[in-house]
Amino acid sequence: MIDFKNEAEALREKVIAFRRDFHQHPEIAFQEVRTSSIVADELRRLGLEVQTGIGKTGVVAILEGNSDGPTVLVRADMDALPIQEENQTEYVSQHPGKMHACGHDGHTAIALGVANLFAKYRDHIKGRIKFVFQPAEEIGSGATAMIKDGALENPRPDVSLGLHLWNTMPLGTLGVADGPVMAGSSSFSVTITGKGGHAAIPHECIDPVPVAAQIILALQTIVSRSISPQDNAVVSVTKLSASDAYNIIPEQVTLAGTFRFFKVEVRDVIEKRIREIATGIATASNCTADFWFHHATIPVVNHPDVSAKAREAFKKLVPQELHVHQEPTTGGEDMAFFMHDVPGMFFFVGSANAERGLNYGHHHPKFDFDEDVLPLSVALLASAVADYVMA
Ligand SMILES: [Zn+2]
Ligand SMILES: [Zn+2]
């Protein structure tokens, strides 16, 4: 049996070098041209069969074993964020206004580490590993773009695995759970149309402003009155636009926001209630309501069989007392789309080091993580993969 800890340690310098290079050259959603070409070159060098341009800038690569067996999908995301980095490290972003502030530079480097590790042991693999490097996770579009371009076909994976470095947990801890671990995310807007006019003669207008106010308050009842107390959801109205003057009653008011959920059925109830509540209140006030909905991601749901197997593998690398039960987060993650079609497991690797100041949250301009997490994550992910293709 392979000693994953030692193998991953041997790749430490290489994985850190990849991560720092990606960190210095961040590319945001669907612009991951440099990153994906480095990824593709490395995978070709390792002898994998590589396809580029999947989902615009995505890369799919297959490491074929020496006999038949299952296909395991390993997914990493490559995109950065439109944030000005405020760190002063030697590997700080070289591109103003762009930054790897979520750890996707680390995810890409880790998956390359896993590819290096298995390329060495190719003759021991029964089946194959399908590496998927996706663009545009931060806008929730990269996974669906790749799936549309056939990332889940020829061959179709039997299981999907992925991870997120997690800066709210200290280095050395591991977040694993069955069932939902991250929320689905949708956004919406409602436009209320009345009749605009002079604020001094409201009786000759149909003022949509108080109508919008009633709708905003009524939307607060969705979570408390329409969703089962056993389920969790968030409905937030975050944007409001009316007239630009003190003395004008606007013709229209638009309110907009986001909602989060851990079941697609809950998402559908929320959308239905937003439509019913806003239409009802608008109609009672002689206004009309028009809607826009955008369903960005669905919840990330771990398959109990896949996570039980992975957890056993993880115990050999991280003692069980450091396996934290991962409370579902209301953040979204488009790994959900791969895992919707292929049973999978998405886990969280603690990456913070408070003593070194490496504990800013994801998407913060000072986000950075302890790089000791990189070899550890290579070992964890590789050991979970090996359970399927080296058993
Ligand atoms: Zn993020
Ligand atoms: Zn992320």
C-alpha cells in the first residue's frame, strides 16, 4: 500500500511552487487561460490524455490505469476573484484588482499534486481517474459549462471527489459530513409598477413605494411560515431602487436579493411564495409585479456511502478527534452540479494558522492560508481516490 503522507510530502515543493505561481497570476471567471495552459502542460507531461477548452477554459484529463475498474472524478476550481490583494508576501498577486482570495490556487495545485502521485503508480490503478479543472466557480457557471461540453461523458464517472481549503478551521482539522454541506443559491428581483407623479399629489398616482415596503416585510414570513422548521433557508432582500428625487413618486420600484436552501424542493417553495406574496400585495394595491429569478447553484449534498468510505481513508492521515462535523454553510459551490449527476463527497480541510495571521476569511483582501495544508490535502484526496482505484 502506498504511504500517501510520504508521497505527498515528496511533492511539497512542487505543489507549493504551482500554488504560488497561480497566486501571482490570478485569473477571474472564464479568463483562466494561463492557468489552464499550465495545468494542461503538466498533465500532458505526466502522460495523461488531456482535453482543453471544455466549458471555455476548463481542462479534462484522464489517467488510465492498467486494468478495468471504476472512474473517479477529481475536481478542482481554477478561478480567482475581482479583489485587490492587501497581503505583502513574496507571492502576492501581480495583477491589480485580481486575487486568489478563496484558495482555488491551492485547489488547482493540490489536484496537480494528486495527478503527479498517481502518474507514478499508474501500473497499480484499476480503472481510471478523470481530472476536471473547472473555470468560473465564483460565478457558479463553470461546472455547468463543462458538463454541457461533455465533461461527465466518455467515460461517465462512478464517483466524484473534491475539497475546499477552509480558513475558518485550523490547520490539521478536517470537516466531513453526510448530506448537505453547502447551500444552493438563487437570486431574484421583483419590479412593482404603479403610476408615477408629483409627491405632493399622491392621490393622482399609484405609489409603488409602500407596496414594495409591504412586500419586503411579507417576504420575511417565507422562512418562518412556509418552510418546515426541520429545513433551513435564508431569504434576504438586499437591493432597492425607487425614484432619485425627494418629490417624485416613481413609476416603478425594484427590489432584489438572494435566497439560500439545502433542498431543491425548498428553493421551489421560496420562488413560488415570492411570486404569490408580491403578486397578491401588488394586485391589492392596483400595481403589477414582474419577476426575474436566477438559480445559480443547487446544494452540495454528500452521498453517505462515498463520505463513509472517504472518512475511513482520512482516519489514517488525520486522527478522528480532529474530524469536525461540518455544519452546512450557506455559501454556494458549483461542485454541486457534478455531485448531482455523480454520487460524491466534498470535504473541507482546515487551512488557518492564527499565530501567523493566516486566518482571514474567504474573499477577504488579506486571505491567505498555511501552505502546510497543501501536502496534507494531496494525501487526503489521493487516499480517498485510491479507495476506489487501488482497492
Ligand atoms: Zn469563493
Ligand atoms: Zn471557493
